[in-house]
Amino acid sequence: MSKKTFILLAIATFFLFIYLSFKLGYPTYSWHQKLTLEIETPDGIKAASTVNYVALRKVWTPAFLGYNRVYDFSGEALALELAPKKVLFVLLSGVNRPTQEGLAWGVFKDLVPGPPDPHGQVWFDGAQNISRVRETRVVPKELYPLFLTFGDLNNPATFSIVDPDNLAATFGSGYSIRQMTLAITDEKLTEGVIDPFIPWSKWTTEKLLKAGNGINPMRIKTGEITHYLSATNFKWGKL
């Protein structure tokens, strides 16, 4: 081995060591989670799923050589067509309801070792544990995200919130939730499924505001607070 080759190899080894040390000290834990909803209907059980990506990254910060927590999420809402042009959506987020991004923390809470500590290390330990399991569990009702439907899928102003405890009030007699489950899985992410159901997601801002007489038509008021929904409640991230 020549001296030049030796020096280049030593430099490469040094930088590889630095890189691996950094990755060990500032890891990323990620997983694919599959949300499945099963509905009892007059025509039998109907079901749909969505597979999303969740990650927690430990990011270096120069302040006292500490770190920050950064969450990453990519995914689509769940869309279940119960009848022609009658679609039930389970949104990614919205109106004081749990988010799909955070579902695993609640469903698999036994894998998070204790309450949050001042530095947040418990979240990284929990994320590491969640990323390693391959398991399906029932989602308790208190963790259900926002349920929503449209009178006309082409018009966002026709949206209405759906009560998961009373689907019959929206869809008619014989409709009820059988179960919702969350799985940590190796399945591929769901992509492009939501787009055909919400063609208005590609509208310009001007067209969207026109549908609401100058205001976002997807607004929900709870007390003194007005919540605004948009296409980002249905689809988010690098899809």
C-alpha cells in the first residue's frame, strides 16, 4: 500500500468514525403505522386502511451541546366509501382531536418507559421501542381522530363532522363502528388514494375562498375559537 493510499484510507476512516458517532448520538427512530377502520353496514362489514410514516429525530443544537426533538410525518387521511359518493374520512388532525401522527404514543403507551423527563429522553426510548414492534392493537375511542364527511365531495363547504358513536345520524340506520386498529408494519405507505375523493384539494386559494363567500368554507367554531380545516388535514408530508 502506498503512502498516499494509506493517508486517504486513514482520512476516510476518520470521517466514517465521526459520522457513525454522530448517528449514534443523534439517532432517528421511524416506523410505518397502518390505521384500519371497520364499519358495520346494512350490506355487511366495510373497511379501509391508510399507512403513514412517523419519525422522531434527535437533532443537535449548539446550546450547551444539547439536542432538540423533531417529529416527521407523511401520510394521508383514511377514506372509507360506505355508499356511492358517501365517504367517511378519518382526518390526520383537526379540532382538538388526537392526531394520526401521535396515535402510536397512545395505543402503544406501555412501550414508553415512564413520564416525560426534563430532557425528553423518554420519548426517544419510547420511539425506539415502537419502531421495533410489529403488532396490531385496537384504538380506544378516546384516541379517535376527527371523523368527517361531505354532502358533495366536489364542494368543501358541504362538510360535516361525524360522531363516531352515532354514524346512523349521518349515514342512516345500520351503520356503526366495529373497530379501529393501529398496526406497526412493514407495508408501503399509502399514496394517491385520497386525491380522487377530494378534487377541491388542488383548487387555487381564490376558488376555495369563493366557495366560502370570501372565507375558508371549512371552518368549525368551538366556543370562542374558530378552527379552519384544509387539504393539509387530509394529506401531509412528502408523498
